[in-house]
Amino acid sequence: MGLIKDIYSVSFYENFSQAVAEVYPAFNKQKFIEAIYEGDFAQKEWKERMKHTTVVFHQFMPQNFPEAVSLIDKIIENLRKNNFADSNLAFIFFADYIEIYGLDDFETSAKAFVSITQFISCEFAVRPFILKYKEKMIDEMTKWSLHENHHVRRLASEGSRPRLPWAMAIPFLKKDPSSILPILENLKNDPSEYVRRSVANNLNDIAKDNPQIVLEIASRWKGHSKETDGIIKHGSRTLLKQGHPEILSHYGLESTNIELSSFEIKTPVVKIGDYLQFHFHLNNKNEEPKTVRLEYAVHYKKAKGHLAKKVFKISEKIYHPNQLTKIERNQSFKLITTRVFHTGVHQLSIIINGTESEVLEFELID
């Protein structure tokens, strides 16, 4: 599998510039490609190549922004005729174009987002518009949530996420997300799973700063439909991991008379690159079946010596009365780019319906 930056290849620019020239005869294909490869293109990473493509493309487009947007629509139409697939990541520079050159032209940019996002998602590009125009932009996105196209509806929920990963932060939505709640209300029964998952992700973002709002929504939406229940469950995942009492109660997840026994770490000394192995028994001592959300927490030792807890889900299922079950798990300590391991004493605990068990220690070594 190649590097993501290599989607911007010679053949990509050749095919793209040909498609542009077919609808815009003034476009100079040769000079465009020469300008793309001027300087240190080979050293640029993916995002730098994307931004560079945006800037060079702008140099060869009409300088009048509404005229350029109209032309981008024609280019996209021609790309589809030339069998370029929708959601091709290489074309994210179309969204970037609107973000960079359209921030002062609200009306034209809002229309551009609606058309472009049906070809390539614009959730990152709308963020500066939310910051600049606030309620005006959110009102526009609320209209998008009623659009016939599912890509546009998803843009309404995904673009307005208070904590969209890898995206520009929206502090005022983290503080008070009330203005985006009508968007989520409009989409809670959306026929598209793609859209519903985005609604759940938005709720999960809100839960990190305003858990009470999500708890109120969960209570109000409960039982509305199987799909809406699914949105609530996925949107409450952070609260469930945190063992938030109200969300646990919402799902009837109580730990009374759920007995943990024989909890043992089989590898009390773990080398970086190996696995932590552990097992335990679980028994439902209640007289009726109980739903049990089973998790474990690794308390990782950090650089400054303190411990930081990360929760991992094992399962969520019904346990019958006096059903004794043995559970075994392996937790990887293989080196990965997203986590740095520090040697020394770590801890492990089991979490039953949000209640953390006894804590066992193990040592991580080089």
C-alpha cells in the first residue's frame, strides 16, 4: 500500500487538468502541471501537497470567486463523466479552495459547500465559517440537515461537531452546543446510517463538555426507534466508559450481585512488544438475567510517574442467574505511533457496569 501523499501523482494531475481543460479552454494544462512540480514538491507531505494544489489551482482559475465556484461545479460534473469516483480524497482541495478564498463571500460559499460536499466532504472547510459567522452559519447548516442528499445532511452534523478530530476547534460550541441541537433533532431518524453515525459522534463530542445535555437527549429519544436508540448508545460511549451513573441507569446497568472472582494477571512482568495476559470469572448472583457491560482499565505509567487510565470494552450482553463465565484477555504492548510506553509499575482493573473492581499491578520492562 502506497503513501497517502502519493495520491497526488503525475497521472492524477494529468487526468485532472485534462478534465478541467475540457470545460475551461483558458486553462493551461502544461503550465499548471509545471507549477505543481516547481520547488520541493517531492518533499511535501500529504496535507502540504493538498494545500499546494489549492494555491496553484487558484492561480489558473478566474479570480472572481463566484465565477470560480460556478466553474468548479462544471469541473466536478465533468470529472464524474470521466469516471472519477465521488469521495476521492485527492479532491479535498475543492473544499479547501472554498475555505481559503470564500470566507468573505458567505452566500456563494454556502451554496458551494452544498454542491461540493456531494462529491467530496467539506466538514473541515466549514469550520472557519462557523467561527466567523456563528449563528448565521449554523442556521444555514440547520437547513442542510433537511436536504434531500445524505452527504449534505451529514455535513450539517459532522461539520458542526464541537470536537471534530484533526479539525479547527469551535470553542463556543464546546461551551454551549444548544445552537446545533436542532440539527441533531432533524437527523435523529435519518434513513442513512452514514448520517446517523455522524449524529452519534456529535453527541459524543457534546458529552465530553456537557454530559447533562446528552443525558436529557437520551431520555427524550429513548424508544423512539431502533435506529435512534443506536444513535444514543454510540453517542453515549464516552459517558459509559466514564461509568457515568445516570447513563448506566438509563441502560439498566447495575453492578449489584455481579460477582468477580479469580482475577489474575498471568504475566506480572511484561516486556514492551509483548502482551499482558489476564483472566477472571464472572457470576450473576441475581435471581433474574442481567445485562452486563464488561470493560477493563489499564492504568498506564506516564513520563512524570503518574498513572493515566484508559478503558477497553470487552462485551455487553445478558448473563443468566448463576451463570459462571471465565473471561481471558490479552492486552498488547507492541509499539505504536499513537502511544508511548514507560517502564515501571502499571495497574489493571475490571469494570462491571461502570463499577471498578480491585486493582492489580504488573511491571512493564524493556
